[in-house]
Amino acid sequence: MAGRFPRDLTIRQLRALAAVQATGSVTAAANWLNLTQPAVTLQLRNLQALAGLPLIQRTGEGMRLTDAGREVLALTERVEAALLDCEQSLDMIAGRTGGRVSIGAVSTAKYFVPFAIGAFSKRHPKIEIVLRIGNREDIREALRGYDLDIAVMGQPPPDVAVEMRLLGDHPHVVVAAPDHWLAKDAGLAAVDLTYETFITRERGSGTRMLMEQFFQATDLQPKIGMEMDSNETIKQAVLAGLGVAFISLHTVARELDEGRLVALDVAGLPVMRQWYAVRRRDKELLPPAQAMLDFLGEEGARYLPAVQPSKS
């Protein structure tokens, strides 16, 4: 980009580019922004002149950003995030609000994150907490896009520089219905699961990837049954005797305690991972978000579900 780019750039130009990316056409972008089409066209023309490169190209599916356009779009996301941070900071200084924290959590973390948020909110009742639950890729993408102050997850995206606060261990086991033929057996080997049907999470989920790593490490090639995007549905399927499941121990703590599910005593299990509270290093946290990050790092482990140690 030319040296004068930062000086002459305007937020209207950046928002025009973002609107075209979101809507696929200049006309739709103009409606989105409540502007006329010529006004949006002018903003885009001036932005491309400043960049010195084409930012948009026409395709059979509508207007799409070039590689240069995607670089400028990333700048737009950072600018919008900075503007929002500034607005919240000014509100806090003026005493109008206690601030806002945006937290994302992978779906497996929903069994403890709300309890941690509840404890934090009792100490800081004026801070608004927005919680977003999604699968692994959803939360990674939200972190990439500066949508989140903090993400609770196992592994952050490898292409983003982050700060990580350890919350605690995250064990994974194979569970079955209490009347399963292997339920009372001790000292099982992975090969004993060869003829079992596994009810699994969807491809791309953290649990599914960890399960496949366990299969590969033990040369296990069992039958894969139904794929589900909900731990709750998987638990119901196992309770119904439709198969076994490789699953986070934290998601089944209550069912194990009540005797409605059993963890099979298999060598190599539980597979242990860790929970982290993660933030982007290049996203400046306002005091409320920093307080939440510190709270999770110092006390988050207290809210992890209590689980029984494995017999293996």
C-alpha cells in the first residue's frame, strides 16, 4: 500500500468494502449501508486508488474480494474492533456502564463455563457478559475475526498469536450403557473395542479429532455409526444402547455419578488434554475483559466438573 494510505483512508471506505464482501454486490452493499449506489462506488474507487491494487473482482457468483481486498478487509476488522473498544472505554470512564466482555466457548465447555461466568458476575454485577457457544472451528474463526475477547478451548488456531491461561486437565474416555457387555470388565485393551459401534461428533470437532488420534495410536479400526453435533444427543444414543462413544469426561460427569453411563476401563484412557482461556495478543483487552481473563486463569479450575479417576 502507498505510504499515504493510512493518512487518507476513511472508515466509510473500509465499511463499503466490508459491505460488498458481505452482500456480493454494490447495490446490496448500498442498501446495507443506507447509501446510494454511486456513493458506495465512489468510496470503493477511492479506496482502490489509495491501495494501488484492485480490491474487488466480478465473478459469476457476484463481487468477490481479491487477495489485496482480503488484506484490507482484515484491516477493517481490526479498525472496527478498536472503535468498539474505544467506545466501551469512554463509557466506562464516564461511568455509564461497567463494560462488556465477549466470551466464546467450544461446545464441550458449556458444562462449566456458565458457572465460572456466574461466579465472576456476582463479583462484578455491572459487567455485561456475552457468551457464544460453538464447535471448534466456529470459535477459532470468531477468535481470528476479533469477535471475541476470550475463548475457552483446548487448542487455539495455529495461525493466530495468542496468550493462554491454563484452566485445568480435560480427560476423554469411552462410555457405554451400564448393561453393556464390557461394562464390568477391567483391564481392557483397545483391541477389545474392535467390534463396537462408535457414536461420534461431527468431523472437524476437537473430540472427533482426538478420537481419531486415539484410534491411530492403538491401530483401532472400529465401526463408525451415527455422527452428531451435540454431546447431549450422543449421550442419549449411548444410553439407548446404539453404541459407545469417545467423549469428554466433563460432559458425562453427572451421568457417570448417577450410574446411567459407565466409563470403560481401557488401557490408554483417559486421553488427557487441557482447557485454556485464550486471547489474541494483538487485541487490547479493556479492564473488564482483562479481569475476566485473570479470574479464569486463577480460579477457572474450580468450576471444572468433578470426575472420578479412571481405574486403568
